[in-house]
Amino acid sequence: MSPIKRLVPAPVRDALREFVKIEAAGGILLMAAAVAALVVANSPFADGYFAAKASYIGPLTLSYWINDGLMALFFLLVGLEIKREFLEGQLSTAASRILPALAAGGGVAVPAIVFMLVAGSDPELARGWAIPAATDIAFALGILALLGSRAPLSLKVLLTAIAVIDDLVAVAIIAIFYTADLALLPLGIGVAGVVVLVTLNLMGIRNLWIYAAIGLGVWVAVLLSGVHATLAGVAVALTIPLANAKRLGEGEAEHSSPLHRLEHGLHPWIAFGVIPLFGFFNAGVALGGMSPAALVSPLPLGIALGLVVGKQIGIFGAIYAAVKGGLAPLPENANWMHIYGLSLLCGIGFTMSLFIGGLAFPDPATLDLVRVGVLAGSVVAAIAGYLVLRFAKLTPDTTAI
């Protein structure tokens, strides 16, 4: 039996298998949505596309509903995944956290440094330092899915673990650096709502509808407070009760734990609905009105270089130092070419990069330059990572799950 099968309980392996399958398929759909957005934004249908984004549905525009409403569900799922991974999954032990934590740290710090070296001399542009620091797990796993068995399972496990920590860091960055002026009364109401949810958890209340009703109130309060409303999703997720799968039999966790049930129910809707919709309405940029000089100006260039150059240096360098320093072993059945390809794939920023870009630069013209940088960097990283892994030397795979 492989080390993964020996050390990882069956329910956790099942969750990992389903996660990778859904994320990979969702990533391929996300790629299609991004391509469709670019095509439509540069076609005769462009006026209708941009008008639809600005159209009002009730009190908010369609873009606002997607970016602040539906994306709150995305961040709810992110919070659920973070909690599960740290309590019972791939990051549940100190030893399992070392390599992905170091890799994620390098993958956040070095791209930010690269961006600042290129664009940071302009104080207005310096707000975008965090844009290339994020990794799009769905997009990256979608590329790995195209590689099939040429990508060792341990690589998918490491990529997922890095992305979970990366998401945790991104959430912290959004909360600390991209929060507007605070309205204390609604913020206090939101915090009180979270305290109530924690209390319900400690009391053993497991009815998800109760958590959903209070969680909706938390979202509204946070929206009115000036803190970005999507962070309410993460806060609510961390209060959802979790039964430890390591102490449960095959399939029991999914049916008995509110967190497993909610994650299982949300995941397909997020992967196949919310994220492609976000990608379609945020990746579209009209290229016809941009001069060649604008396309290589400091903002898009800093983002693209941060994703392509910064990510590979930060992640590969951190993993190399950790392995050579004896802090962690090289992932099973993986060689250094696999690690380099993985480092390149982590330069696919897309969803989280576009999201942070929208917070940093609300001006439409500047945001178009952000989109150009994110798309260019993500495409180069995806192609380069795919080619490196496609021609990497294969090793016997004994880790099938």
C-alpha cells in the first residue's frame, strides 16, 4: 500500500479525489469563460456585454452582485476548505504544513517584490502589489488534468495544499490592505453575528439553515461596514461544525458533518457556476483602444512578471531550500522538473488576482490594464508549466487513490 493510502483515511482520500476532479473540470470551464469574455469584449457584441455588466438588478449592478454577492459564496467555500484541510486534511499535522507553507510564503513575497521593482515607484500603482501574489487553484488543476498521468498525484496534493495556504494569505491581505473606511455599528453587528454562530457551534447545533440565516445577516452587516463583504463568507465558514473524518467510517463524515455537507453541496455550484460567471464578466477587456505602449506599461508588466517570474522563483526557491535543508522531503514520485513545472503553474493568478485587482483599482481604465497583466501572465505561466510537465521524466506512480 502506498504512503498516501496508509496515512490518509479513506474519507479524506475520497474528499481529495472529488476536490481534484471538480476543480480540474471547473478550471477547464473557467478557461473557456475567459476566452469567451475576450472574444465578446472585442466583437460586435461588446456594447451589450459592457452594458449588461453595468445594468441594475434591484439596488445593485450585475457586476456588484457577482463580485460582492456570488463571490461571497466562493469565499465561503474557501473558508470551508481551509478549515477542513487544517483540521483533518493535508495540512492537519505540523510536518505536512512545512513544505506548502514555505512554498506559499515564497509564492506571495517574491511576486510582490517583482511587482514593486517594476511598478512600485508610482505610489498609485503600488496599491497593486498583492495582485500577482495569488494562485488560481481551479485553473492550475485544470492544466494538470490535461496532463493526465504525466503529473504525479503528489504534485496535485502539493499544489492543492499550497493553494489553500495561498488563499488564507489572500484573505488576510484583503482584510488588512483593501478595507475602506469602517462603519463601526454594522461591523459590530457582523462581529456579534459571528459570535452567535461560534456559540451555536459550541452548543452542538448542527442545523445548516440556522447558520445560513445568521450568515446572511453577517454578510449584509459586513457589506455595510466597509470591510469587503466576501470576507463574511470566510468568517461564517470557520464557524460551521466539522466532524473529524479520521474518527469516522467510510462515508460517514460527509453525511454527519455540517461542514462536509455544505462543502459537498456548494462545490459544484461554485466550480461550474460562480467562478466561470465571475471569469466571464471580469476577464473581458477591449484591446482595440489600447496602444502597444499601454500594454507594456508598468502596471500590466509588473503583474505579468510577478506571476511568471516571481512565482517560479519564490515557490521553486522555497521548496529547493526546504528539501536541501532537510526540512521536508521531495514529494513522492516527483523530481525537480516536476517541481519547476508546478512553480510555473502557480503563476496562474486569474480569479483571485482579478478580484484583488478590482479592489486595488476601481477605475475602469486602470482595471483594464490589470486584466491585461493578469491574463498575459496567467497564459504564459499556464503554457510554460504545461510544457515543462509534459516533457518531464516520468517516475513509477505508486500513489493512486
